[in-house]
Amino acid sequence: MNKFKLYTKKGDDGTTGLLSGKRVNKHHIRIKAYGTVDELNTWVGMIRNFKIDKKTDKTLIKIQQELMTIGSQLADDEAIKFSKLVKIIDPIKNENVKYLESQIDIINNELPELKNFVIPGGNIIVSYTHLARCTCRRAERLVTELNELENIPNIIIAYINRLSDFLFILSRKFTKDCDVEEIKWLAKKK
């Protein structure tokens, strides 16, 4: 029986392989970028562990699928260079960003207007959603840093930017769903 071995020992020297086969340091900006996208995907999965409505769960699964695609796109250093993507994945497109925007609008229309920043917390699912949002912002910073060195499709940057907006509005939805107070940040004036 030929079983796939999980360990290859190739990374014992502090390098990892990209989809092209090229080896880079594990602290390379590309690895940090798609590693943070993977971390974000895990936080989104954590949110799904809670009792949430089926529509939101379905949306989060869709987002997790799209984050796997983005991670694959970021791991493919030659797709950008040769202006083609790996044939096995359907890349993130404008329609993915539009979907996030539609979900933001639907949720936002059900919430009271917000004129202040909010203090994260009040319920564990709200806090986890804010952690996902913060991780998404870190992923965005790393992807844009990578973009300064190598051209990354702008749609990936737009998607991650919109996803952080979605996660913020989702945290507000969960605050409402859990019937907890949304605490506004009231900056003290001098």
C-alpha cells in the first residue's frame, strides 16, 4: 500500500517550495502572505463552530473556499510572471468581490447606523470575528508588501480589503444576534 507521506524533510533547512518548485526561505514575504491567508481561513472556520444561521454559514464556507484559492494563487510565483494561472484553479474574480459587497449591503441594511468606532467584544463569537478581521488586515498588509516586489493581481488585494469590511459588519450582526450591547468608542477631547 503506497501511502502519501506527510513529511518530506525538505523544509528542515528552513526553506519551503512554491508551486513552481522554486525553494524560498520560510520567512519570505510570499510565505508570510499566504500563511496569513491560511491563518485567516482558520479564524473563519472558528466562527463557523458557533450556532449561526445557515445563510451566514454558507457564506463563510464560500469565503473559506475563496481563501484557499487566494492562498494557491499567492503560492504560484510563476503564474504572475507568465500572466497565466495554474490550470487547476479558478482564480478570484471581480464577481467574488461583488458577492462580498452584496453581503455587506444586506447585513448593513439590517443594522442601526454607525457613527463611531466600536470596541470589540461582548460575546465570544463577536470577538472571534474581530480577530478574523484583524488577521485579514494583516494579510492585506503582507499581500500589498509582496505586490511592491512582484505583481499580484489587483483583484486579490481588492478581495481581501472587502473581506475585512465584511468581517467588521458580520461582527456587528453577531452583536445584534446575540443581543449584546455594541459599545462605541468615544474619543476624549482635549
